[in-house]
Amino acid sequence: MQIECLVAIAFATASLAQSQEDNDVPDSFVLFEHFPEVVAISDSDNDTIFECMAGKRISFDKENKRVKFMWFFNDPTNN
């Protein structure tokens, strides 16, 4: 999963740099199309304990630019 995240970051960075040169807005749906599984990591209260969740794409409509993800949250008590 780490490799997929690194690839997504590299792809997004390269796309953003290219789009800024062309004065275009990056299309986030390109990422949604290529990455059906996602991970979100944050530290909302600055306590160095990361809150994480994973998601799986359940529907994708490229023409109408609609995408739905099902999100899975970690149990903070590890049960």
C-alpha cells in the first residue's frame, strides 16, 4: 500500500506541475479513475498520534464526474 501512496503522490505532483505550466486546472478525476483504494492520514489535534482511514471506490461515473467511496475508520481501542 505504501508504494501505491507514493505513486499517487508522484503522479499528482507531476500532474500539478504540468498543469501549472499549461495554466490548466488539474483534473482530480484522473486520480479517482486510477486509484480505486485510498488512504487518508491526519493529525487533527497535533498530539503526534495519527488518525487514519481507508476507502474503497464503489462507483465512478467519468462523464458526469461523480465518484463514491466507502470509508473504513480504525477502531481507536484496537478492538
